[in-house]
Amino acid sequence: MAQEHSKVRPWCPFCGIEVGKPSHAPERKMTEFPVGRCQCGAVYSCDATGHNVGSAIVETLVYACNDNADLAWELMPEDDYLTGRIENYDEDKHQVIATKNVDGRAVRGVIYFVRLHTDIQDIAKRIKDKKEESLQQIIPSIIEERTIAVEPAPKEGRVRKKANKRLVKQFVDGEDIDSLVELCFDDKKTLRLMQRLLYAPDEKKRWQVAWVIGKVTARVSTREPGPVSELMHRMFEACSDSAATPWGMVETIGFIISMRPDIFGAFTRYLINYIGEPSTRNQTIWALAEVAGDRPDLIRNTAFYNLFHFTNHPDPQVRGQVARLFGRIKATEVVLQLMELKDDNEEFYYCADGKLVSTTVAEAAATAVQNIHGGTD
């Protein structure tokens, strides 16, 4: 009997009603905490490890505000919302285990709850409705501006070319995008041969190859996005392989997404997985900034606040790259930290159109602050 009472379904700490198992929201975030809603209006997220208290609470609060991060940062605990938590939660069984152990397996999960006060809930809903209404008004102009020409189909009866390492390298070195696009339609292994060129000891060369791949795939994907998607999956697998060095992979992913966010924008959230490794951190933040240049919403709709502490990172590369990123998404939440970098004259580099450009952290921060206050990048 005691054992039965030690296992119960999780409940809402505000109304006492049993809550359903958290699941991934339709618009998933960088950290991807499973979320849910109670009948009383409270929202909750699950941290299966119990180690990500801050991130889970912040993400739950943003979710409660209908993914309006700006509103969430303005709210005050107790005055605007209440929080609660249920500990010893086992996500697999969707039960609270009082003994903290299931068949020898430790149970450390926590469900975090946030309940906005009624007036704040109403404000969040009205803001969301207003944004959707405004979006409907500007969608036609966005579609008109973002109309992308589809690559013409290869002419019937013409002799198809076969790709080989020498030919692909020749076209890549000469940045002959037209020939590479044509070759991709002729021979499917062209993209794979281009990927192999990323394994170059010269960093500048890797950036140039990554840019060429981005330009080529942007055009190929207008007619055949499938092979490009397969290339993306291969590169993500290579980045996740701890036994391999993902030379040029993150950079290439960044270029591909930023040049065709309408097709590959959903891949953005996976980039954050590589920000924890020193070998890929600089490239990852650069890639996020590159995506934000045309689609800041893809970054804004993620838990980008997990990157705030990088403004104090000891590496100027990281400080400079993250300053560019925050400027492009107009992150008002971090403007004070950016202003503190005004005297940081250490140099860093970033890639623009396949070429490495050098600047200082102070200049990047100043540009970011200007963008946040109404300028343009």
C-alpha cells in the first residue's frame, strides 16, 4: 500500500487538478523543454534532469506570454505572476515518485509552473492577436519582396556532365556558381564532392567553400530541395560525431539556412547544440547572426536569452560575434551589457560574402546598439 501511495500523477500546484504529460510545443525552442497547459490557465514545462532550473523557468514564462519574450522580461514575480514546482517527476512514467527511484534509476525531474495574473493574461493575448493581425497585413508585401526565381529545368536532350573532384574543385576555386548549379542538376554527387573540400587546413579556404556551397544550394533548392536537405543532415551528423572534427560544417549550415530560410529555417534550432563546444562556438554564433540578418524572428522565437552571458566571455571572438547577433535581432534585453563593451578594442573576425572581415568588439557593440535603437545593420 505504501508503495502505491509513493507513485502519483503530477498535479497543478495552483488548482490541484491532474495535469497531462508535457509535450513539445508546435513552435519549438532552442532548449526544447516539453510544455503543457492546465485548465486553470497555468502553463508548465518539464526539466527531466532537474539541473536547468533557470532556463526552464524563463522558457515557461515566455510560453505563458504567448512566446512574447519582450513582455516576459517586463513582468515581476508575485506582482504579475506566480510560480510553482513539482519535484521527483519521472517523465517516462508521467508520475511523481516519492522514493526518487524507479527500478534502480534515479528520478530527478521537475515540473515548473507559471500562472499569470488575469490582467497580464489578457494583455498577452491581446498582444498576440494584434501581432497576428499586423502580420496578415504585411504578408502580401513580404511574399512579393521574397519571390525567388526557380532555376530553369535542364534542357532535354543535352549531354549531362559527370562530376569529379578535379572539376568541382576548379569551379569552387573560381567561384563559378552557374557551372556548379548546372553540375548539381546533372550529377547528384556534386554536393558531396563540394562537402569534401571543406576539409582544408586553411581556415579562409573553408569559409570560402562554405559560402560557395551556400550560394549553390540556394539556387538548387528552388527546384530540388531534397539533395540539399540530405546534405544538411549529413553535416549535422558530422558535427555530432565526437570522433571527428567538423571543419567548415557549421559555417556551411549557417550559409545554407541564411540564404534559404523559407525552406531550411527549421534547422536553426539545432545549431544551438554546438555552442557549448569551444571548437564550434565561434562558428555557431556567427551562423545564428547570419540567419538573423534576414530572419531575426527565427532567433527571436528561440530561448536566445541563454546567450546573454557570452557578452562577458574571455574570447573576443565570442564577444564580438554575439554582439553582432544581438544587434541583428534588436535584443533590447541586453543593450546595457552591449554598452559596457564600448571600450573593448580587441579585434575579432567574421565572414561576409565568403571573405573574412576584421573589426573590434567595441565597433560591433556600437553597431548593435545603434540597430537596437532604430538603425539598420
